Amino acid sequence: MFIFAPESYKINIKRQSKMEENINKKGFIKKTIERLDVGESYDFPIEKLMTVAAMASNYGAISRRTYSTARDRELGIVKVTRTS
């Protein structure tokens, strides 16, 4: 059985598998959040929602920075944005 998938879907699968490789590296989420400049964002897989939200909140409190998190269920991502 062959299932047709649009080209954009194939790209998203490749991007997601690469993202998952990076996410599983120790300290990747924390380092990524720390390195964001004001106005920059990073998309994490939605499976990491609790970890990402907690790290953004905790690191923001420690470093006196503010971050916002937003989830997109359709895309399956959690977007972290540094706001100050």
C-alpha cells in the first residue's frame, strides 16, 4: 500500500527527527533557552511541553529574563520566545 504525502510533510518529518536527536542530548533545552536573544524563538516538540515550560520559567526567574511559551497542537510544537 502506498500513501501519498505532500513534499512539505516529508520535510517536516526530516526536521522533526533531527530536532528529536538534538532534544535528547543532555542540556540541550536549557542551553537553547539560555542562548535566545530578545525577540528570538525556538520550536520544541510538544512532547517536551512540561520540561520546556518549566525550564523557561525557572531560568527566567534566575536570570531576570522573561520568556513566553505557546503551543501549537496542529504542528506539534512548543514555541519559546524571549521577551526581555
